[in-house]
Amino acid sequence: QLNLFHITELRFGAYNHRPYNLGWGHHHCNVVVKDSGIMETLEWMYEVVQRNISDGHYTPANNPN
């Protein structure tokens, strides 16, 4: 399901609820991003993936795709 979400997250004291700050996104992604913003969420996701690779939980050999 697609919905609108803020490119730069809303913050107290900053007025960035404007049309140029909106984009189309998946509902699930919008829920994951929450108030962290896109860049902070991507950095967090990268860390999670790298941790799983370094701990041996993911290797190309066990990729289900």
C-alpha cells in the first residue's frame, strides 16, 4: 500500500510540513522510518545487515533468493 510520507522527518520547532517535503512511499517503510528520518533509518538498517553478516547469520550461500 502506498501513502505519503515526509522526506525529512517532522521536528518540534521546525516548520517543514510542506508539499516539497512529501513523497510516495510504502506503508511498511513509513512505519519503520517513524520519527528517525530516512537517512538515520538507512544507517540503522545497514548496521543491522553488517552485524548479521559478521556474526555469520547471512552469507550469499544461504540466501533464499
